Amino acid sequence: MIVILVMVGAFVAGIDTILNPCESEDWKYYKSYCYWSSSYHPNPLLRKTNWFNAARECRKKNADLVSIHNRDENDIVYKMNMCADSWIGLIMIDYNLKTIKTGWEWLDSTEQKYLNWNSGYPRREYYECNFMSMSNNDGEWVNNLHCGNVRNFYVCKTKAKFNLNVTIIKPNLCDRGWIAVGSKCYMINMTKVDYFESRIQCQLQKGKLVTLHNSKEESDLTKAFDGCDTPWIGLENVDPSKVGENIGWKWSDGSLVDYQNWKDNGITRDQTKQCGILQRGKKWDNVPCWELHPFVCERVKDNPSLPNKIH
């Protein structure tokens, strides 16, 4: 492993361009491959689609719907969409062999080295495509959703431009324990606390609970927090009579909710649910403030113009 220490900010951008093994920082590198999650899409309306469109969108990126070949890769892919239901590139090729391994193949034609079917799957009476199910924490595969009618997240996968065998150590963009993504530094705390304690803990770290004012910030947060838990975000109700309306909410730093991504059926009209969490798949939900959840703090990056570290 070669280690390069870069001290001059102007030189860092050039190093990133040359040594980034993936198309851009929107892609995640893992063992010679690059992965892109539809949860990173700047348009929230386009983050989910049916299986066929997902396969087409990946091809537009010179990639394929993801193939999975070991447990670690399965875990990484599952968490890229915060453990929401996500299409994968395993497709049925022989109906008569639908319940066994030889009846299926990966879209990228790679060998089936690893299987993670949910118990009782694949089922003959169901469909010819597969997805990772959010009904468990292991990203197990099922084939019980219609490939053309159901909208899910998805992950694309392509071969990296080269194998990454260089680590670049850049000037600290964030303090130790903080993650630099986009223009912000994030601190992930997996200790489960109530909403008020999470605010206090962020303030003690000279930060604040994360705020989301556009889809780019939301995508950046997903890259920093790639897990199955549902963390507190700095969303709180300021008017119980309007708990079911966006106008009744603000961010904990006092800023307006000028961007919104509430769960599909909207804000729960329940005056006991006055604090916000990030659901699996990045939708927002309101829950009682005394529930216990992990949380995410944020700060503005010291030098937002500098790119982030290659891993």
C-alpha cells in the first residue's frame, strides 16, 4: 500500500481526478468495483423505479444492476439504501428451474458465488426478478414483487477504472470522529437517546442536529449514515395544532423547512409525535420525542471547496 501525504489544497483536486477509481465521488469503491445508489439521485421522485427501468438506468451509467458475491458486499449494498427494499440484478432464466440456483443468473453474467435467499425463496409462483427486503436486517433476497409495477430503490455496479492501491492523506477537513461529505462534516452517534438528549450531545460537540434543506444535502447524509437504524434529524414541531402540516415544523437551529421529504402517506397527525427521524430509504417520519434513536450531528466543513478523502 502506497501512502501519499498531500499538503497543498490546490494539488488535492488534481490528485483526486487522477486517482479516483470511480466515475465520481457519488460512487462507492469496494474491492475493484464501484457502486452507485439511486438514493443519491438529486430528484427524490426518481430514486425509486421498477426493475426494468432500474436495469436501464444502470446501463446508462455503463453499469449493471448490482451482482453480489459475498456477505460483506451484500451488507454494503443493503446499507447504501439505508436497508430499504432494493432491486438487485438477479434474473430468472429458466422457469422450470425457478426454485434452484441454475434457474437464475446475474445481469452482468458473473458467476453465482454467494446466495442470500430469504427462507422459502425463490418461489415458483412469484416473479422473475429479485430485491433485498427491508423486512429483515440481513438484506435477504425475495422475488414476491411485480417487476414492472413496483417501485424500489436500486444499486448499480461497474468495474473500477483501476484497483485502488493508494491512500491519500489530505489536510484535515473535519475534526477526528467527523466525516466529510459535500460541504459538511457529520458525526454519527449510534447511542440511542431521546430527541432532547441528541440535541444536547450535538451542542456539546460544537455542532447541531442535522438539517436538510435540499436533496443534495439529503444524499450526502445517506453517504455518511449508511445503516439500517433510523436516526434523529433536527426536525421538530413548533405548533401542535399543525402537527400534520409542513408549516407546523422547523429545524432545531430555527431555520425553515424549505425542502421536505415526508414518508409516502405524509406527516402523522398525532400531537404526541413532534420530533423527526430519517426512515429507511431517507423518508422523514414524525415520532414521539421520547423514543430512543441514534442521531447525526453536523457542522460546516472548514474548507468546503476541498474534495473529500478517497478511501
